[in-house]
Amino acid sequence: MDVQQLKAFLAVAEELHFGHAADRLHMAQPPLSRTIRQLEHQLGTRLFDRNTRTVRLTASGEALVTPAREVLAAVCRAEIAVRNAGGGAAGVVRIAFAGMSTHPHVARLARVVRSRRPGIRLELSSQNFAQPAMQKLVRNETDIALGRWDVIPADIDSRVVMADELVIALPDTHPLAGVDRIAAHQLADEGFVSLPAYEGSVLPDRLRLLAQASGFVADVVQVAPDTQTALALVSAEVGCHLTFASVARNAVDPRVVFVPIDTTAVPDLDVDLRAAWRRADRTPALREVLDCLFDPHDGG
């Protein structure tokens, strides 16, 4: 069984007409019929029931359709990978990402790279917070970091992947759950669920700045290890939680409501999601992945 036989088989299986299949393959009908007979002989079974009027797949033919498509798809990917490798678009690109809001971007990037650059393999590493991802990048333990940072090292380039803003997560029973926007001073008497205040942690820092500008100190009643846990605690009415609009778009708990927060009291509270990479790294595979990441026409 070879690739040409499988192409001939699929053409007949999809057209259920030898003449139409021959036209599709740009060949005469007699050679197509011979190819199908040879394939049936090799497999020891009929693939089609055919007479002068109709062509139908046998049970054996039905069983071959999906494997044949998979084989031809694999051959196509192999051909693309070889061509890309000849042009340098092959290798492993390591990506460290932090936080729930990065997951859709990582999934989209994996899909686009697999489709456009099958010679490149992504090696993914999830971090709870952005600072460890940046540290891995600086130590050459990853090639791209996705996260939010207030300070970017001098030898690192970065670019915004997604604009974002701050929102407050509230239980749906909260009196403010139905408002359009919340001013920070309205939260002065609230208890907060916060992420750990590690060095470089953006959300705890933004909570501190907003509270300070509004004349209060945030009452942190519970520290959660990650965003998903924080939202579960909000759902349980333990407290409210400062998070990102991108998190709200991917949250699924109907008992948690997200309300935008007015940040005019503290201008320039940047919470955009960024991609970062080492400026000196000119690896072709890295550049291809960055092109996929920032391409606005990928349908993601």
C-alpha cells in the first residue's frame, strides 16, 4: 500500500464515482480502476461494491477511510516539516507562561504553530506567577515568557500581546454585583482574597496602590495560591478579589460577578499581558513563533 493508492482510494470513496474521481486526480479512468484493484488485491478484500450504475463502500472500505486520511495528513505534515527545516523553521521553542489569563493565548499559539510551522515543537512550562517566568528567561531556561512585569531587564525585549484592565470579582449576592463600575473607595470596608505578595506580583501591588490612593488599607482576609483558588473563595463569599478582565472572560462560575474598577485615582496602572524574549536571540524558530504570536490574521 502506497501514498498514490491511498489518494486514489479516497478520491473514489469521497466521489463514489470512478469517472469523477479520475477527473479529480487528473488521470484516466482505466489506470484508476487498476490502482483500486491492486490495492484490493494487496489487502485481500473488496473495498467497493460497484456495478454499471452505483459505487458503494464495503465494510472494509468504510474501515479504511479514516486511517487513509490520517496517513495522507501525516505525509503532508512531514513534507511541510522537511521544507521548513531547510529554511531554518525547525526546532524547539520553550515558552514559560504565568496565570489563568495566558491559557487561551498559549492554546491559540500552539494551534497556529502546529498548522503553519509543523517543524517547530513548543515546550510549555506553566508558572503560578510572572516573575519566575521572567527569571527563567534571563537564565536562558526558556525562550519566551508570557506575563505582566513592572520592570523588564535591559537585555530583554517585550511587546504587548493583549491589552487588559482591572476588575473586581464579587459573589453574585454582593450589593455591588449589579453596578456598571466600582470606585476603589467603595471597597474600603470589604475583605479581600489576595494572591501572595511575592516580589513582582502585579495584582497585590495594584490592590495596595488603589487602596492607598483611596485612603484605606486593604483588609486581606485570605491569601490564595492562584487565581482559580481565589475565585473559588469569592464564590464561597470569603471576600472580593482584584483580578483582570481577561480572567473574567474565561471564568465559568455563575456565582462570581466581575465589575470593572475605576483606576483614574492611580494613572498608568499597566496590566497588559506581554511576551518577552532575549534581545540577542536570533534563532529562526524563535522568530517564527513570535510571528505566529503577534499575527493579527490567525483567526484567534
